[in-house]
Amino acid sequence: MRFERAILVVGAAAALLFVLLGIEAFGRPLNLPILIRHALLGGLACLLHLFSQGWMLLFVFGLGRAVERSHPGVAEGLKGALTVRRRLLGWAVVLLLPTLATFLAGGAAFMNRLPVWVHPALFLLAAPAQLLALWRERALLAAHERLLAGAGEASR
């Protein structure tokens, strides 16, 4: 399995954990032990998202730069790869911002700094955004792989 695909699997596992936590807690009062577990696993889901998105972006941008530097004659053909990398960055933001907002709103709601309904409302926005972003990232990674493979063949 290629590295970027493995990182995408980590992101999908984080999204699954995020969704399962939301389903478990949605619409029911949580006692303190369940609330602590919910917060810890929610933090883990956010950290997994940050990890996977950070590594994916680092890998894709670093790989593109390495190919551009090692094969200067095919840099013109890699303009499409740069566009794909920029789109990937946009989807990473779509995935991370609602996730982090949901996590932070949960803590704020627990401390009575926000109305309690804000946390589940943000979850209802973040969960579909995560799934959509992961789906688009999968397609963009495949496009990036095709462009780099084409650039590699053109340099031979």
C-alpha cells in the first residue's frame, strides 16, 4: 500500500471514530465517566485527523517538489499536479476546521460557556464534511498519482 493511501486510511478511521462518538452520545445525557471517555476519544479523533492531514499534505507537497527538482524538463507537465495539491489543501481545511470546532465546542459546552446544543449542531455539520472531504481527497490523491506517473514516464 502506498504511503498516502495508508494515511488516508488513518483519516478514515478518525472519521469513523468521530461518527461513532457522535452516534453514541447524541440526544442522551452523559454521566461523568462516559463524558470523560467521550472527551478523550473525541480528542483522539481530532489528533488522528491532524496527524493524517498533516502527513498527507507534507507527503504530497514534498513529493511534488522532489519530482519538480529532480526532473526539471517535465515541470511543465506537473502544473496539473500543483493544482491538485492546492485542491487537496482546501479539502484538508474543510475536514479539519469543523472537526476542531466540534471538539472545542464540546469543552465549552461542558463548562457552560456555550449553549449545549452548539456541540451536536457542529457535529451534524462536521461528520458529513469529513466524509465528503475524505472522498474528495481519495480522488485527488489518485489524480496526483496519475500525474506524477505520467511525469515519470515522460522523463525517461
